[in-house]
Amino acid sequence: MRHLTQAELMAGLDEILESPKDEAILNLIVRRPETEQREILDEGRLDPAKGLLGDNWLARGSRSTPDGSGDPEMQLTIMNSRVIALVAQEPHRWPLAGDQLYIDMDLSPENLPPGTKLSIGSAIIEVTPPPHTGCKKFVARFGLDAMLFVNSGIGKQLNLRGINAKVIQAGTIRTHDIAKKIAINDSH
């Protein structure tokens, strides 16, 4: 598949900027049971200790923790559905990005700063501070221009590559659930 050029990607920015801010559809749930494996789920279970059950986040670990264990601030990765639709070009290619949740929502730090809570299904997640940036695999799958697009000035300003989050209340999520921003005092 031909990768889009920076100009073609920038041409899609207006639609991305129209992403909902407060309530949005969870378009896709992807579990990664092993490295390079993807399972598309209609329903998933989120757990504060294990993240998305069946995902390899915890077993895979992280270079960002002293002991190499999974970083609790990077339990979940979330990508804007409009961004992945543009970059991937075909719906069956969305899971290649490697994120678990694809939500049609403005993920910018202005709209979802770290500490913001979202309810999805019966679960509650919280946006965390670590940045989510593209990697070599992202370049291989979507092209260098896609990586430059999501990591450009405007890309970082809008978190086009996505955001990290953690589970703060266990629950079940389903494709097409509504993700809603909630006030801190609404979380319990």
C-alpha cells in the first residue's frame, strides 16, 4: 500500500480538528496478546493492575521503569480514530498502529490534560503524562511522512500519535461505547 505524503496528511487535518471534545465513540478495541499479534475485540475488560485483560502490556515491560516492569502510566494507549483512519487508509490496517483504544475524540492536552478521567462502559481511565510518540514500527507500517506528521509541531500540539492512560476503575468496555469526560468528583 502506498503511504500518504505530508501534503496529503495535512489535507486531512481539518476533519481531525472536528473531533468531539466531551463525548465520543470508542470505535475499536485491540488486544496485543504477544508482540506483533493483534486481536480485535467487541468487548474488553479493563483492570487497574493489568490494564486491558489479555494484552501483553504488563508482560512486555518497559524501558521507562527501573526494574523493566510494565509502566503503570502507560497501561493503555489511545489514538484518535480520525487520525488512524487518515494514516492507515483502510480500516483493517488500524490495529497496526499498536494502540488498544481508538476513540473519535480530541486528544489534545488542551482538551484532555493529564489527570483527565474518561468513563467508557463501566470502566474509568485517567490520562497520564508520558508522551506517546511514533516508533520505527509506525514508520514501517505507515511511512516516514506519517511519523513526521504525528510528531510535527501541530501533531504534538494535538497528540496526533495518541496518549497514554491508566485504568482507575475496573470495568467492561465495548466497541461503540461512548467515552465521556468526567469531573473528578463524578468518578466514584
